[in-house]
Amino acid sequence: MSVPVLSAQNIGKSYGSGANRFDALKGVSLDIAAGESIAIVGKSGSGKSTLMHLLALLDDPDSGTLLVEGTDAKKLKGKEVNRLRNQDFGFVFQQFFLTANASVLDNVVLPLKIAGVPPRERKARGMAALEQLELADKAKNKAINLSGGQKQRAVIARALVNNPKVIFADEPTGNLDTATGAVVEDILFALNKNNGITLIIVTHDIELAARCDRQIFIRDGLEDTTESGIPRKRHAGAHAGAHA
Amino acid sequence: MKFIDIVKTAIANSFRSKVRTGLTVIAIFIGAFTLTITSGIGTGVTSYIDTQVTAIGAADVLTISKAADSTSSATEGPAAYDPSKATTVSLGNGSRPGTTIQALTAKDITAIGKTTGILRVDPSVRVTPDYIEYDGNGKFELIVNAAATLTTADLAAGAQLDNSSTTDEVLLPTTYLKNLGFADAKAAIGKTVSIGITDYTGVQQEAKATVIGVQNETILGVGAGLNQHLTDGLQAIQVTGAPAGASDSYATATALFDASSTAAEITAIKDDLATQGYASQTVADTIGSFQTVINVIIGVLNAFAVIALIAAGFGIINTLLMSVQERTREIGLMKAMGMNGGRVYTLFSTEAVFIGFLGSALGALAAVGVGSVVSNILADGVFSALPGLQVVQFAPSSIAIIIGVVMLIAFLAGTLPARSAARQNPIDALRYE
Ligand SMILES: Nc1ncnc2c1ncn2[C@@H]1O[C@H](COP(=O)(O)OP(=O)(O)OP(=O)(O)O)[C@@H](O)[C@H]1O
Ligand SMILES: [Mg+2]
């Protein structure tokens, strides 16, 4: 059995201190194998984004251990963490976090700029990523002038421009209408299927969750194992019911 | 992130909030402008003095006078009269009218001559001619610059005075030319002028002298220079008919020492003279005290400029703190994409340094422009009597230093905001609204 790309062992995270202390994540364990697609599902405020940030090494867990390809994340040097964030992980944030007045291309090539890729190559790779997402014609536009769906595609282009091994997508379709959402979904699953990129998706959308190989249910900072055994169709309905 | 990309990004960032950057740049501009102007004045005045008084030939000369009487201080009143010692100098021997100073007598001159290290000593005689005339063009007052033989003149034409010459030589300031009837400086060289002087009995006599050179007007004493031979000749006329001993006291004497003396040896001679009760100054001392005054004035002006720059430094801190706050999310995003803290720090300090560079380069440039124009206007106006004086002069090296110092101040000011940017945790920064 190969070493999982990411392995969380009973990780927890709390915010604030004293009376304001809030345990957002109370101990979640999970293994993610290379090439897998995984959905993290749960109610709003249940701790999905928190879990995702911990997995992507954007934040440090307060308890438990996180292994990255078998190595304890705590033991990784700052430089190594930065390399992982820059080269191995691509992140699609729940909000877009595009620089409003910079061009779409400039936004997309930011990870390459940080990596120190020379301008010419940066441009070529940025354009390739934009083409993949059918946004090449908008490359020179200011990011602020894109439509919601275009912005979502631009941030996906940014996440995959450095050929990551893992893409983290926090609510990638949350801001989109069903048609555009479906386009974005297709792009993500194509990347998973064709390029072997590991996909970790946080979503409310049952259909999207159902397309993933595996679903993790989070409730109040804990994994809800009672739901995970339920067949996909039925579970999806149940989840929708819980939301209504 | 490559350094070149950091610099480009930093420059682009500083232009993103134009008003804020602009205001900070203005603050730095004012400081750099002032600093450049004051340093320009320093350079201008110093270089003027240098050309005026390059005391090349006179480095081996001491001007000696009686040290001020210690018993006659302001609090204790005048000292008791001592007939063996005190002779106040009479007019015509170098004292200022209305003042009494202790004079050097023939005895003093001998004593000074015997001091080790002194090669020769001459009492300074001050001649007061009545007029100067050329070719019947009318008589004009002649003011004698007693220091002329001690310094090397800034010549407009001709040659320096020669004290060992046996001809009577006069060095005229450019301002005398027109009145005396010379077309220009060159035309005056070699011409013979008449100098009128009244002797002790009140009879006016006339002496002839050759114009050896024409000198640009100096700030260290106006008037014509006379060589030793002419001075001696005029002095001889001046004391004609005087009772013996009447002119036997002098305000100052000039002593010659070995030109190859070291600074320590010169100090030893001066100390020796001091213990005997004589005050002595080399030309360098005289010029030195003059330059000290100018340096103090320039130092004070510079201090004001530095205060302005320190104030501007706080402007930079403020600008960058706002900039860091405004871009918190961007910093979070860059860190989430693997940018390390050091690079974030460099990015923001580069922005600070760039703002500093912009302000100081513009300030220095404006100062050079304004300074040059003002200097030219002054040279033709207020300072037209001092040919060759460019009050404001700019040395490229000092401008480079000013820009460098301002950029350093900007860097230091940027340290605090840059550190707070570098320390952001990516998720906290991204969550910032
Ligand atoms: N920095 C913080 N300080 C305090 N509480 C926080 C902080 N970040 C998150 N929380 C809390 O932790 C809990 C989990 O937040 P999280 O963002 O992980 O939820 P989520 O499952 O992603 O929700 P949503 O589906 O709405 O995005 C929430 O109750 C939230 O209020
Ligand atoms: Mg969330």
C-alpha cells in the first residue's frame, strides 16, 4: 500500500482563548491517496474550511498530527512548507482573492512569479492554463471586470498553473449558477482523470459531492461516520433535507 | 520570487495609491531639497574660499602680535601702567583707529627673531597712501590690502607680487581698472601708476609703481596689494621728518619659518612664542577659523534638513502601515502560495526605499535646478563685486550621498511595517475584511 499524500490523525483546531475559545475542529482523521477525489461535506460553520486549511498547510493544527507523504508537517522546515504550498498544492479559495486591478494573466501567474519562473515562461504557462479554462481572450482584462463564473475559472487557472499534485477547492461552484457550475465541475474532474491531480473539494452541493470517489461528512467539528455508509443517492437526499 | 520581480512589484504597488505615495514623496522632497541646497552652498562657498586664498606661497609665514594682556580683563579693569612695557600703537602702524593694542617694539622683534625655528622676522608696516593715479586720468583713493603678500591672489591677468623683487610692484583689484582708465585687466599690466602719500610733516609726495597683476576681488580684504619693496619705499616717505623712535612700534610682525616644518614643529614654535607673550597665527589658522564659521552655519542648516527628513520618515512609516493593512489579503494570498516571509519583508522595504528614492531624487534634481538659477542671478546681482563666486555649487558625490542617506532613512522607516507584513499568518491575513 502506497503512502497517502496527506494523512490527518485526530487533528483539532480551536480559535480564540478563554471564554471566547471555540473548538472549530475536535479531532478528525483521514487519509487521502494520490489521484483520489474527495468531497468534504457539512453544514455551514461545521469546520470544513478549517479542515481544508489544515490539510493545505495554511494553518497549524492545535492537536493531532498531519503527515505529508509520510512526514510530520510539524517537522517540515519553513522552506519546505513554502515549496509544498507553491508547487505541490493549488488552492481555490471560497472567496476568489483576485487582485482587482491587475490583469487576469498577472493574477494567474502569481504562483509562478513567487516560484521565480522567468517572465517569458510565466506568460506561456499562464496562457496555457487560461486556454484550458477557455479564458484566453480575457487574459489582458482587469480581474475586476470578469463575471462571477469567469472569476471562478480564473482562480482555478491560478490553482493549476504550477502543475500541482493536489488541488484544494473550497466551494468551487458555490457562487455559480447550475450551468456554469457544471462547466467548472467538468474541468476539475477532467484534471483529476487526465492529469492524475488529487482533488479535495469542500461543497454544499450534493451532486458535486456524489461525483467524487469519497465523501467526508463533518458535523460540529467532528467526522459524522453515520452518514458516510449511506448509498450516494439516498445520502444526498438526506443531506439536502438537513439543509432545508 | 526573483529580486527583479520584487522590485517591479514594489514599484507598481507604490503607484497604486498615488495620493498617499505622493504626499509622502513631497515630505521627503522637502527634506532632500533643503539638504541638497545647503550642501550646495557649502561646496560653493568652500570652493570659492579655496580659490581665493590658496595660501601656497605663504604656508611658511606666521603673523605675530602681542598676546592680549591678561591683567587687563573686563572684570578687573585696566592694569597698572608700566612704562617699560606698554606702547600703544599709533595710527599708521597697523592699529584700528580708536583701539589701543599692545605694540611690538624693536626689542620684541629681536626676541622673536631669536626664537628657535624662526628664520626671519619683519615688522609689518602699514602704509596709508592718499591716492593712485594713472596717466593723468584723475586721482582715486587707494586702499591697501595688508594681507596681499601673504596669499596667492586669484589673478585676472598678470603675475603675483614678488617680495624679493627690487622693482616697485602693485597688484590692482579688477574694480580699480575702469576708474583709473584701463580698458581691461590685460591693458593694465606693466603700466606705471603714481601713488601719492603724505609724509610725517604733512607734505604730499609721489612714488611710481608698476602694475604687476590684476586680481579678482576677494572676500578676505579688499584693496590693492603692494610688494615689500614698494611698501618699504612708501614707509620711508611716510616717516620722513619723524623724530627718532616715533615709528618704532608695530601692531604685528610677520615671521618666516622653514617651509618643510611639520605641524608639530609649527605648534612648537607657536607654543614657544606664546610663553614669551606673543600670539601667532599661520595663514592656515586664519583661513581655518573663517571656514569654521562657515561650516557651523552650514551644519545648522543641515540639521534643519535632517529634522525635516526624520519627519518624512514617519510619513513613510504611516504610508507603509496603511499599505500593509490595505494589502493584508494580498500578503495572505502570496504566503498561501508559498512566498516566504523574508521576501514579503523585502517587498515592503523595497517599496519604502523606492518612495525614498523618488522623493530624494526629485528633491535633489529640483535643488540643483533652483540652486543653479539662483546662484547665477546672485552672481550677476548681489555678488557681482565678487567675480567667480557661485554661491551654490553641486558635487555629484554629495548628491549621491544625500540620495543614499534618504534611501537608508526610508529603509529604516519601512522596517516596522515590512515586519508586520512578513509576520502575517496566511489564513488570518486572508480572513481580514
Ligand atoms: N479565525 C476565527 N476565529 C474565530 N472563529 C473562527 C475563525 N475561523 C473560523 N471560526 C469558526 O469556526 C467554525 C468553522 O468555520 P469554517 O470556516 O471551517 O466553517 P465552514 O464549514 O467552512 O462553513 P461554510 O460552509 O459556511 O464555509 C465556525 O463556527 C467559525 O465561526
Ligand atoms: Mg467554508
